[in-house]
Amino acid sequence: MNWQNFRGLGLLVVLLSVTGLACGLLDNAGTEGPPRGAVVVNGVANTALQPWLETAVSTFNASSTEDTNGDPIYVQMQYVESGAAVGQLVGDETAVLWLPDDPVWTNILADQGSNRFQSNCVSVAQSPLVIAMWRDVAESLGWPGLPIGWLDIGSLAADPAAWNYYSGGAYGETFRLGHTHPGLSGSGASTLLAIVQAAEAQTEAVTSDDIQKPIVQASVGAFEGGVSWFSNSTAALGSAMAERGVSYLGAGIMYESTVLQVGNGDIVPVYPLEGTFMSTHPACISQTADSATQAAAAVFRDYLLGDEGQQTAVAAGFRPVNSTIAADTAPFDAVSGADLTQPTTVFGAPSVETVYAVQALWQSARKDVNLVMLLDTSGSMEGDKIIGMRLAAEQFVQQMGDDDYISVIDFHTQPDVVVYHERVGDKREEVIAIIQRMVDGGDTALYDAIATGAQIIDQTTLPQTTNAMVVLTDGQDTNSSRNFDSGLIADATAHDTTVFTIAYGNDAEESTLQALATQGNGNFFLGDEASIAAIYDEMSAAFGGSVGVGR
């Protein structure tokens, strides 16, 4: 199933990312907090850096390092993808240190309204963008002897017959491919730009005019047509691939460091034959912070560049920038599949305009979605529950693309189809008004609602759209003629339908909802009034919703 299709499901990830920023200030800061009189350095870092920086921050804070005035320096780090961080940093001056994927993100932040991170950046580690692939899958394609490229994997994902030829049918009917959301994640934007570079067969940086060429747009469209999963972060993509296996994702585009962190030798980094981007992870100090805090941030950055910091980076799968530190031990060994002689070709650094241009291309390259939304309006949803559900669902619909299709089932004592397969661009405000009018009352016909949703997808599925079902409920089924069994699951997941389920509160059937999401290659969430909007945000990113930076 192609998750790239949900243009509209995107706003929810921004809320999730903002929530992470708000809560993340305490990450790795220790349980006791800053010592009395400390100069506190608040930092924001790409999620791929977390395995390294968690150790580095903890070690640095434990060292009781002082500034020139004798005051202790204390670092607090949060982990947010570069695109998501831009939206937060525009209006939040508390962050003093930012470690995005690449310097272009500091320029994007400046374009969005804040230039405070542009003039004081130093690379603290490197990691190439690679095709993370299950070792058995890579070997079936001829790896490591046969080079594999960006355009190769796009073709395999888009052509089940070719995939079957190479795999022998051993790893599923389709080659499932994933990458991060390009509006939220630097690795996602770099993935799309790498396809452009490969299509243009050039290593120097492409221009926004290059991105408008028909051959480039066709290549990106073909690649995105085979993508099954978008993640809201680099770390989440790697974890999902490792945890859920080859049937979930055969390959994912991520940094070499992430592969080495989660792969355990079973997932290997494939270095694309056309070339790739090298993430330099600059540590950038805000020029609007007071001088003492800037100086303290520089002390911590120097620690990251020193022998101890760089050794910790290597242990976490990053290539060092300190020439005195070697990266010729684990995890950079034959077991992991890492090759320090690769990549032989590194693409030129992108510009702000090319990042925006490729994001715009991505919006048009993704398949449209055929979504069925199931909303529990039984009596137990009274009060804040139904208010929160309506608000989150409204935001969800607001962010869907004009060419997406939506059906809405309001279920209580029985399922009521209140919206049937409407093009969102034609009926957006009407759909939102219907959701706003929903009231609680009655029993819970959950299983019958799922069956009704499956029937709608069976009646409306088209080759040019992708199918998805979102199920939200807060209780047990009390009034269905159908049972939850293999037949109902088969109906719900037919036509390659991806299923998201949300247990809203403590009384929902968690095991049932989890089983349905797992079988439907979706995700199961536990939610409440405080988290429901963030959950819908995360779903939006997975379907490729319009979110993050761009014009």
C-alpha cells in the first residue's frame, strides 16, 4: 500500500514534532536538572544523532565542565527532524545550539524568518545517505558484487513482475520501499534530490530548472509510485523497518549511521551507484544568544569534536571529522556491511530553492488517497472525548489534498455512512461541517463499522489511488452482527488497504485494534484528549500529508 498518498494527513506530524520539542528539553538532561548557577545550553538535534548525543550529553554534564567564569555548563538536548525544527525555531529563541542534517537547513530557517544559526556552524560528524536493505533482499539483487542505484530500486518498487523475477517470490509480492517525509526530514528531501541527480546523471548540484524537466518529474513520479511508507523521522524509519521485518519494508532510505544503529548485520547500507549526499551534521550556535551562553555552547561543541566525543560518535555509527580518530572498527566492519571507501561520488550541496522545488514536485508525484474514516460516536464518547475527536478529524480533513477522496462513517448503535467517496477539493467544508455536527449516544457497533468501511473501499478502489482506513474507538463492541475474526481482517485489508487504529481511552479493545493495524501494515495508537491531535499528525506524515517547510 502506498502511504505517500495522504496529502492531507500531514498537519498532525507538525503537532507531534512541536510536542516533542516542548517536552524534549528534559531529554538526556538527567533527573536532577541543571546545577545551581549553571549556564544552560538548550540544543535541538536531528533524530539520527540521538544515539550519539545521548551518551555525549550525559558524559559532558557529568564532567562538571565550567566556563571561564567558573560557572558549570549544562546541556539539554531535544531531537527533532530538520524540517520540523525549522517551524519551531522561527518563533522560539530558547534553542542556542542546532544540529541539522546539512547547512542548507540553516538557510531555509533564514528564508523562513530567522538567520541566527547561519554564521557559526562546524561539522561534528558525517554520514552518507544510503539505501538500507535487508541483507537477504540485497543479495537476491546481486549485492555486494552488483552495484544498485536509485533508479533501480524505484523500478523494482513500481514493477512487481521485475521484483518477483529477482526475489523469486521469497519476500512478498511487492518490493516495499520507504523514506522520510521531505517536508519534515532532511533525509526525505535528500532522497528526492538524489533521484533528480540520478535522473540528470550529474554530480554537481541540480537547479530548480532541472527539477522542472519532464524526465526528472517522470523519474520522481515513478520512484514515489512505489513508496509504501513515509516516516516522520529518520530514527522512526530505521526502528520500524528493523522491528517489523521484510514484509513491512524491504528497503528504506536513511543515513548510514541509522543502519549501523538498528541493522545488526541483517540490514545493510547499500551505496547507490549514481552517487549520494553526505550529511555533515553542522553544530550551529545562535548569534542572538547572550555571550556567556554562546561561549558555553562552543565549549560543548569542542567536546564533540575532541577525541572522546568523536570516539563516541564512531561507536554510534558516525564517520568522524577529527582526523586523529579512526573508524575502522565496529560498527564499521564487514558484519555491518559498511564500506568506508564509499560513496565514491558525493552530490553537490542543495540550495534552498532546490529543496522547495523538489518538495513541490513531491506533492504532485504522490498517488492520491482513497480514505475511509471511522469515528466512534457512542455514548461513552461524551464530553471532552468527542470534542477532541472532532477537532483532530477536522484538522485532518483540512490537510488532505484536493484530489484525495474521503468517506466518513459515524458509528454508534449502527454504522452510518455520512460521507461517501467525495473528492476533498469539492466537498472539504461540507465534510468538516458534518464532523462538527457529530454527537455522542448509543452503543458501539465497531465490527460492523469496519465491515462497512471495507465495503466502501471495495466499491471505490481505483488503480490511480491508494486505500486507507482510520479507525477510532473508545470502547468495546456492543452491537455488531459481525465478529472480529480472520474474515473481517481480510475484508478490511483487501485491496492493499493500510489501516490505522486508535484506542481512545482506557476501555477500548487494544488487542483487537492492534491486530487490525498490524495486519493492515499500519500503526496502532493509544490516545486520550491530550494526544489525539498529535496521533492524527503522525498518521498524516505516514501518508505524505502537506506538512513541514516549503513554499
